[in-house]
Amino acid sequence: MKIITLADSAGFCFGVKRAVDTALKMKQEYNNEIYTLGPLIHNNDVVSFLKDNLIYPIELNEISNLKDNDTLIIRSHGVSEEILNELNKTNLNIIDATCPHVGNIHKKVKEHYDLGYNIIIVGDKNHPEVIGINGWCNNSAVILKDDTEYHLIPNKVCVVSQTTERQATWENVLGKIIKTSKEIVAFNTICSATEVRQKSAEELSKKVDAMVVIGGLNSSNTTKLYEICKINCENTIYVENMSAIPDEFIKNENVKSVGVTAGASTPDWIIKEVITKMS
Amino acid sequence: MKIITLADSAGFCFGVKRAVDTALKMKQEYNNEIYTLGPLIHNNDVVSFLKDNLIYPIELNEISNLKDNDTLIIRSHGVSEEILNELNKTNLNIIDATCPHVGNIHKKVKEHYDLGYNIIIVGDKNHPEVIGINGWCNNSAVILKDDTEYHLIPNKVCVVSQTTERQATWENVLGKIIKTSKEIVAFNTICSATEVRQKSAEELSKKVDAMVVIGGLNSSNTTKLYEICKINCENTIYVENMSAIPDEFIKNENVKSVGVTAGASTPDWIIKEVITKMS
């Protein structure tokens, strides 16, 4: 009998978990097809699973095909003020699953834009979260990354970051802004989820005989988790799902305790399947 | 024959000129002894000149010796909220000649302190201006310079600078703050007069064989000018007035060109005397 411990923080971040849970709960409640504005998360297995449960992604230009009272979920990335207003004017049942951390950025951006600040977003201009944030300051934001040339912005800038931005990029861009802007309001809105997940895996890997790290094999955040665990626990394996766990790993009688962690795109049910198989 | 060039911007800044003009005007108006809370500016020659005009510096613990309706001038550096309130309770004729730029810092600091921000002042903790600013947040400010170890300050910091701080120091200190504080409001309150004076001294010091920096020996902004010039021009001297210029400096035949600059508390007449002596 092995003791199996799941890391305190593993798998989906708070915002993604909340959006997926909301979709599943809505499906159960309405017992009807429901829709998400764009794929709910960037994970094909999860999107397929949701489709199997009659939860379909649709694009903005397709919503006129929906019927009155159909349920449409806004995903965790959030949307612009304009789209939110447009959706609220329809007869659809709009469920806003915008991550509260992202919603907080929308609020700060709108408030400071209305006070006359020039908005700067540190992040990727093509990411839906950034596009959404920019929609709370009339799409006027300057969007910067490490390699973007910083051109002088006059007084009163308000700077926010994409929630998944790297801390080093935040410091790099803000380091340029402080040289030229006289009045700066800066909110470091990078979400601590990734860091917390890594710390929690690191701690667990020090206490167990073996570790199972679950995630897509091309997932960079899962690879990082694997590397961290491997330092403390030689017997660490990296698997996509329960079927990838070798029999000899399960049957190894020297392994009395196993720790489990998972990357940001791994849903709970895959984690549960792994734990069940190990037990 | 040496070529002598005065920096484009040198000498009294707006705030100091305003305080000196106010003192002289009050003296003319009341035709009586008047008092300044501390030496009006950091320049012994000017303070002597003012004394000759019956304008005397006194310390806070001496004001009980003044008579009702005596005029007391608050100098351009400003004072704490507590001292201002105390003075306003007396029967003295209080004239507040606090530089409006410094008054603006007091306002921002008080406002943000009341909103729960931790106040950080980039400047010299012993400078009267910084002591005054700190008195608008219940003396709770963390006062930082380049070499001060920066210890983590929790969320919500409001950062201001001494008006005469160096831009490089501002960037250096703020560069540390952005690494740790999640919410930052930063007002670069370095007075543009200081910056313009420093840039103009810097440029001039690159082009000449020697530099003369004029100012009170306890004037922090003059010390900074001296440091900046010394980087580009090894033969830089720091003098209070014309009598302090060494003969060998004037007689040095290797020096064909001399640049002249002066701190914010150096009056025009002292600059003119120096130039005349050098010529």
C-alpha cells in the first residue's frame, strides 16, 4: 500500500478551473447544449471532452445563430468592455467566467484611463487576455514586451501586466518606463499561480520516495515542474495520463510514498485517474 | 587669456528666487526686522547679505522670543504638517515661501499616506526638504539613496523624490522597488530646474579644460553638480565665492577654457564676481 499525496497546488490555475467548473455546472443545470466564446482553454483534450458534454466553442460572429436564452460563457481570459456590453444586450444567458484577477485588471485600466492616464500593458499583443484588457481603455493601450522599442510617453502612465507574463519582462519594461515617465502608477498583475505550483511541487518532492508529474509532453511549464522534482527525488516520472505510467513503477515495493503534481493545462479528472491507478 | 563659459542654466532656481524676493519684499513692506525659520538658503554670503538687511534666521525653539505680529518666513524647503500647524497657532505673521513644487510633494504624500500607501522618499534623510516631506506622512517614510539596502516593502508604495535628487539615483532606487512591490505609484518630483542645470553643467564639463562650481559648501544640489562635472573634467573646483578660487587655478596656463556653473542657492552677483575674477 503506497501513500499518495497530491501537491497543494497542481494542475489548472484558479481562473481556468473556475471557468471549466462553471461550464460543467451550467451544462448540468440547463441540461442543454451550451456555448463558450472561443475555446474555453488552450487544451485540445479538454475542448474535446467539453464537446462530448455538449459544450461548444463559438466565435463572436456566430452568436446571431444562437437562440434566445441559450447559455454563452465568457472564458477566463475576459473580453473588452464593448463586447461585454454587446453580449449583455442580447437575449442570451451570459455567464461571465472571466478570471477575477483579470477582471481586477479591467477595473484598474478603466478607472485610470478615465482619470487621463496613458495605459501600458506588458504582455503579448495577440493574446486574448491582452486584447480584452485593451478593450477597457478604448483600445488605446501601448503594449510592450522586452524587445519593443519604448518611445517616450508623456506624464501619467498606468502600467499593468498580462497575468502570465514573466517577472523578468515586467522589470525590464518598467525599467525603461521609469527613465522617461514622470508620473507612474504600476500594478504588477502577474499571477502567482505558476510560482506557487512550482514551490508546492518542490516541497512535496523532498518528502516522498517517488514523484509523478502529469502534463502534455510538449508543455514547457510541466517540463519545468519535472526538472524541479527530479532534483530532490531521483525516481520522478513524467506522464501525459494514467496509461503512460509503467507497471514496474506501480509495483516497486521500495516506493512507500508517491507525490503527484500536474502542469497548468492538466484537468482534475486526469489527475484523479492517475491517483486511482496508483492506489 | 582663458575662454570662460557660463552654463546655459546656473544659479537660483524658481523656488529660491521666490523665497529671497519674498523676504526682501516683506522687509520693504514692514520696514522692520523680519525672521526666517532657519537660514533662508544654503549660502553664507546670501545669509550675510540678508542679515545686513535685517532679515534674521532663527530656529524653531527660539520663536517664543518673537513678539506678536512679527513676520516669520517659511523657507523654500518647506516644513512638516506638525510645524505648520504649530506656527499657524501663534500670533506671528507667518509667510509661507515653501517652493510650490515642494508643496505639491507634501500634498501627494499626505493624500497617498491617508489612502494606506507606504511612502518612500528618494533623497537625503538629513536634508530639510526631506525632513519636511516626511512630516506629511507622520514621519513614517522610508528614505532611500543608491547605497541604501532595499528591504521588501509590502504592497502599495508611493515614491517621491527630493526636488534636487539626481535622475540616476531615482532610476537606481526605483529599479529596486519594481522588483518587489506589487503596486507602485511613483512621482518623479525631481525639479526640472535641477535636471536642466545638471544637464547643462554635464555638457559644458565635457568641452572645457577646467570647471568652477559655485555654491555653499553645505548645499546638496551644488555637491551633485560638482560630482557630475568631476566625472567629465578632472580639473573641477568647488568654491563658495570668488575669494575661494586658488591663484594657481587662475594662473594655470594649460587651462585654456573654463566652464562655470552654480547651485540653486547661488545669487547672480556671486556668479558675476567669479567670472570677473577669472577674466
